[in-house]
Amino acid sequence: MKKGKSKIWIYGGAAVAVIAIGAYLFSGSTSQGEDVPTFTVQKGPLAINVLQGGEIRALQNFELKSEIETPTKILSIIPEGYLVTEEDVKEGKVLVELDNSDLKTRIQDHEIQFQGTVAAYIDADEGREIQRSENQSLVRDMKETSIFALMDFEKYLGSDLTTKLLAVSLLPKDAAEFDKFASTLESQANAQLEAGTNISAVGEAKKDTKSLLKKTIGKPITERIDFSPYLEAQSGGDGEAQQMLRQLEDELLLRKSELAVSKQKVEASQRLAARDFISKTQLENDQVNFEKVSLAVKTAETELALFKKYAFSKQCAQLLSAYRESLTKLQRTVRANRSKMAQAETRFTTAKRRYEMELAKKEDLDRQLKACMMRAVQPGLVAYGNLNASASARFNESIEEGTNVRFRQTVLTIPNMSQMGVHVNIHESQVKKVRVGQPALITVDAEPGVVLQGRVAELAVLPDSASSRYTPNLKVYPASVHILGTHPWMKPGMNAKVEVLVDQLAEVVFVPVQSIEVENDSHYCYVTVGGGLERRPVKTGLFNDEFIEVRTGLQVGELVALALPKKLVPENKAGPSIPGIPDEEPVAPVKPKGKAKPKDVAAIVK
């Protein structure tokens, strides 16, 4: 109630000032003191506000946008202003129908390509499984080859001697160590395969594999191995080599025994022949038999020596080499399998990605085809286009049958009428006063006698680029003022005025804004003194569209000129700076009216 009285008192003072100005303008007097309209300096409460025009908008809008990626023609559209009901939503009423002929053609063309992609994907998947099975068979065969080579080695030398030789050669010495070696080799290969395109992981796996081979197989032995000591040390072994050695030694022993018997027989025959107890022919037969036995002994000795020196070492070297080569082939097989499997996995991954891409494209085309029928999903009043867009944008993107709509363009908007607000643009001279959360009074042109309550909900940090594009000198900041309560008569697009209540000053000295002159960032007033006018510097404070606070320089009850006296205006002197007019253009003194315009307020901002 107190606030209302203060505003009435202020507006009454403004009316008196207007009457005085009007009397001055129609009197034609030229005196400096008596004929200049004046205003008595007042002291009292002063409401600081920002008045701005705007447009009613819904705070929440449900927008139906075109989901077709290419520009599409509107075949049919529901009339603007149609009220979508709950029954329409349940029945799925078609609000907009877009042309789908191009989409159907694209879907048919893509279906052929998609079937080929599916076939390639299945083939790559089956090929991967086939390659995995082949790899398992190859590794299994190479494992058996290595085990057979190890068994041949053990069969020839015996388990004890084989273990010693393989330990010296740094090879798996038995089946258990071989299984461990093969398992680790496959694990490392699988780890590298699973690493995929991770270069660092592949490098680490290769290092682990090399370390494993060094520990299990060791460095290749380039020096020739003398196997003879192993043969002599294992005379009681159970291998083929030991059996052969024993057979040769037994054969030599037998031949030597026969040689001794044959020698005794020859000596006896010689004694008997000297006494003519036997014939000369019998003696010769005994001597020939002795020679034959002597040759047999030499042959047995040679065979034994050759076996010890050559045959044994050769057979050992061949068996050891076969075992080592089987291990090497196993490594090569595992690596070759890894390479083949990597290629199969790459083909599968590529085919899978291509399949997923084509499937997504197929689903997207199906979705776009379905989106050609835009159905009702929410009740409410239908409006064309984007209600929050500017008037020029709505004009350029007109919505009607036969026009093309682009991708993601808003075709229809169903505003939520329960929550409304006002979109306003705050001039840069006033933006420092406005803060989010400040109360506001809203009047709508459709209901001029109704004053609505609201609050500032949003304020842009940067000026509106659209307005700056057409008028570079005009900087405005978009703001949104939420209207409190629900008002069924209110519609989006209505014109409204917003009065943001910035502050309420109590007991301050104030004068009309047109009484202040600005020169070189200093403020002055013309005060009536002794029948004349005195130019006096003042310090100003806050202001509204009509009055400005004067902090120092004036006393309550003094009379101040409402306009700069004509005789005191220097020739070609420019008036106060007004937004939108270049500074070098002369401006006449502002004539007072019932209410000062926002541009008058901007002229005195320090």
C-alpha cells in the first residue's frame, strides 16, 4: 500500500512537470529564469525499475521435428490452432505427412547391399571357426611329431642317457617338460592374438615368448657334441644303442674265442703233420679256417670301433636334430597359426563392423520412413514452426503444404500453456541492473487492466548475435521472465510489457531525468537562483524511466530546469548521446513528456 502511494505521488510530480513544460513550449518566452519550465527537487521513496517490451512464450514446448535427413516435402498438415485431444493421442492421429517416395527407393537399393553384407559376415564368421579348427589340428600334429622324436631318442639311448643329453642341449628332457613348453608357447601366442592392434601389448608378448624360448630351448649349440663318453658311461643301459654295443662286443668276444680254438687246432695239426699222423691237406684246411677266424675277429673289431666312433654319434646327432627340429616346427606352426588367425579375425571384425553399419543404416532408413507420418503423442494446441524462434526465422521457414522442410526443422509445436513467460531483450545500458531472481510486473496488451507477477529466471551473458548482425551499434541481452500462476486466456505470441523491480530507495533526493546534463562524464543541473539559472555540478545515483537519484549538489525544494535553456545551448553543440545515433550528429535537447524513454535514461548513465 505504501509502495502504491509512493508511485502515485511520483507520477503526480511528473504530471506537474509536464504541465509546466507544456506552458513553456506554448508561451514563446525567451527569458532564462522565469520562462524555463522547472521542477521542485523532491525527497522520498524512489522505485528503480527497468521497463521493456517482449513476447509471451511457453516455458515448455513439445516440438515435432523432421527426422528425414534430406529435404522433404509436406504432403499434408493439420490446420494451425487444432486442439489435440487425449483421444487423438490414443488413436495416433496423423498431424503431418511427409513425402516418402525417395526414402522407399533408397530402402530398396540398400536392401540388396545389406544382403551381400550379411553373407560376407556369415562367411567371415565361419571362416574364423574353420581356421581355428585347422590351427588346432596342425598344432596337435606337430606336438605328436615332437613327442615321437623324443620317444625315438629315448628308445635309442634309454631314458637316463636321453635326459642327460637333452639337459646338456637345453631342450625339454621329458614329456612333462615338453607339454609345459607347448602349453606356454600357445598361451603366449593367444595373448598376442588377443592383444590385437595394441602395439605395446604385442611387443610385451613377443618379449615374453623370446624369454620363454631362451629358458626352455636355449641358444642353438653350434659345436659338435662327442657322444662317445655317454656310450661308455652307460654300458648297462636299456636303449637300442646299448643293445647294439653289447651285441658287437659279444660278437667280438665270440670271434676271439673261435680264434683261440682255431689257433690251438692249427698248432696241434702242425705237430701231427710233422709226424705224418695227418695229411697235408687236413693241415691246410685247419690253417685256412684259422685265417677265416682271424678275419672274423678283425671284422668284429672294426664293426665295434665304427659303431662307437661313427654310427652311435651319427644316430644320436640325427635323433637330437630331429627332436630339435620338431620343436622349431612347432614354434613356426604356432606363429603361422597366429598369423592366419589374426587375418581371419581381421576379416571377421571388418565384416562385422560393415554389417553393423549397414544394419544401423537399414534401421535408420526404416525409422525415417516411419517418421514420415508424424502422429500425435501429446495433447495440446498445435502451432506451426518453432515458437521460440525470431519472427524473421519463422517467416523464412514457413510451414504449409507443398513446402520443403530440412532435417531437424521444427514443423509443429505444442506449447505447455500451464507455464508461461515473457521473452525480452535488455538494452546494454540497463543490463547491469537486472539480476536473476528479481521480481517483475507484467502487463499483456490483450488484457490491459491485469497486472501479473513474475520473476527474472534467465539472463544471457553475451548480447544477442542476431540483433547485432543487423544493427551493430545495438547490443541487447535476451532474458526470460517467468509468469507466476496459470492464466487460461494467455496465448504464445502475445505482446507484453515487463517492469523489472530492481530496487526501492527510501528517502532520497530525485529530479526528472531530463533535468540532468552530461558533459565529459560529468553531470550538471540548472538551478533557479535569484530569477536566473545557475549551472551546478551534481552527483547522481540510480534511476528509472522517469526520475534519477541526486546524491549531492541539490537541496529539497530547489527549482531545477526541466530542459536546457535555448540561449545557453552553444551553436553546433551536440546533445546527450543516445543509443542508435552517432556521437558526431547534433541532437536537440530532449523535450519532456509524461514518461521518459529508455534512450533518455541511457544519456545520463555514467
